[in-house]
Amino acid sequence: MAVERCYYEVLGVERTADGEEIKRSYRRLAMKFHPDRNPGDPKAEATFKECAEAYEVLGDAERRQRYDQHGRAGLRGTPGHDFRNMHAEDIFSMFADIFGAGGAGFGGAGGRGGRGSRGRGGVPQGYHLETEVSIALEDCLTGTEQDVPFRRLDVCKPCTGSGAKPGTKPDKCATCGGQGQVMQSGLGGMFRMVTTCPTCSGRGTVIKERCESCKGAGRVPQKRTISVKIPAGISDGQVIRIAGEGEPPPPEQSPTGQGKHGDLHVVVRVAEHEHFAREGDDLITTRAIHYPQAALGARVPLSSLDGDIELDIPPGTEHGTLLRVRGRGIPNLRSGTRGDLIIGIRIEVSRKHTDRERELLKELSEIQGDPIGDGKGKGVWQKIKESIGG
């Protein structure tokens, strides 16, 4: 599993950095690692998206406070965008206020621009979201269903997504003529490129009187809760995709939100268990036994994840022996066939004994020819010293 870096480390800023410093650092790194400047470099693209994820958290005062107090766990229930499945130009479009006229990236006229992605047939496509849900290891055995709260941007109802005050309409942008993009020249006119309009940020319209509800954004954050079915056999870090529960298309694509919503990606986190570890579909645990049980064999009770069983200890079992109980592990996510329960045997030696126990242990030691040192005979350490000439 990949190591998740600290967001402050990703952006190269101190925890005391203010909002402007965080914004400047993100802009510098995003321009440096943009895929158009690093063609064919998957590491650069991954870093570019990692920086966007970090800025989305640290650039928001509320989410930054949660992150500072509780780390990534504090962000659960407040999902962010799934940048790993977004195009670079869409990310630039999201943060157009940071990149200005360069918000469309570095592509030419045939590029995607800053107007967001479109699905098949040119249907506007909303952004995907990602959140987390925590379950117990027992839930992996049977499956479960949980309510997952999250927050997404939805179309503002008073202005129906236009961003304009109800009763008014946005005006066509004079800079781009309503196209949302402008042509710019570079290097003395040697080449030209299409970028997002700096005046309207790609919408093609400008708002003179803003809607009081959304402040002209056309979108407002809404809290939602959905019930998510988590199948038996799921592993830590696996993702459940809930189609259509992401955000509607951005305003520059579809002010009214018509089109295809993005998806909600629910990352499942499996809590550590006190007595069991998981390895694939197998469960691993330990069982302590005493020397007589190890020497002569025994049948001992053992708690499994789904009830008590009896474990057969073969005669002559040594410390560290692994015993396997078939079919008492976790169901395979695809086939449903359960893995095994693997038990590591620990032989415990008591520190306190009754007089009778001590007598029996001494007698056993004598029978085995390895007397215990008690002042009457040669103890083990004495025999060792004599064997090495001490």
C-alpha cells in the first residue's frame, strides 16, 4: 500500500503557513508538474494530482482545522474530489482563481481546455467525490450496510444554477464573446494557444447582480447521507463506487446541472482487531498452551471470528508451530469461498507452582536425565560449566 504523505509535506510548507503562502506554493507546484509540461511522465501527473488533493484540504479553513487535529481520519464524512480520476484541465478549471488565464493548462486549440469533462455524446460530466467509511473485521465476514454522510456541491435552487440574482440573468462575457475561452499568443506571436477566459473563468457569462444564496457560484454545498452495502470479503482500502452520487456538471458546462452526475467513491477502512490479523482471505491468531498439552496432545477451545471451536493439538507440538483450520477465514470477495484460520502456538511456562507441581516437574526432569539444580545434585548450569572446562 502506498504511503500517504502529509499534506503540508506535499505542498512544501510549514504547518504555520497562512492561506496565501499555501496558495502560492500549490500554484508553483501545479505548474511545475502539469502533465502538459511533463508528457509521458506518470509520476509527474500523480504528483500534480496529489498537490491538488492537498490544496483542497489546506486551502479550506474548516477542513484544514479537522486535518490538523485528527489527520486524514478527521476528514471522513467531508469528502473531497477524486483527483486521481480527473483530467488535469478539469483540476485547473476548479481552481481557476489561482491560475488565472492559464487555468486551461498548456494545451493547444485541440485540447480539453478548462471547461470540464464530457461523457459520451458530449454529455456534461460532473466531478467524482471520495469519502471513507470504517468497518470492523467482523463485518468483512458477513457484510454490512452503513449510512455514509458526505457533502457535495449541488445546483443552487433560488438561481437554478445561473449564479445571478433571481429575476435577473447573466450577461454575455465581452472578453470571450460567450465562448468561455480566449486565444493568446506567445513568444512574439510564434504560436497561439487557447486558454480559459480570465474574465468569466470559462462560463461565457458574467454576473452583475449575484444570487445571495450561492454568492454567484451557482452551486451550494449540501449534506447528504446514503446507505451503502458493503459486501462480505472486502479488504482495507478497496473502493465501492456509487454511481451518480457525485457532483453535477460544473456551471461552465451546464448552469442548470443537466447532464451526468459524477460518482461517489467510498473507500473502506477495516479497523484492526485485538486478536486477529488478516492475510488475504486467511485469519491469523495465536493460542497459548502448556507444556503437557504440547507434549501429549490435547483438544483446546479457541475463539474464532464467528464463534468458538475446538482445536486439536498434535502430540509433540513445538513453540511457534502453525496449525490451520480450513474454512474459518474471510470469504473471498468474488467466489465467496472462505479462507483459513491459522493459529500460532505459544507454549507458556508458569512462574508460580504448587508444591505438588514442583515435585512432578522435578521427577520429570530426573527421568529425562536433566536434573534441576536444588543443592543436592548437579544443576543444568553446573553441567554446562563442566562441559566447557569451567
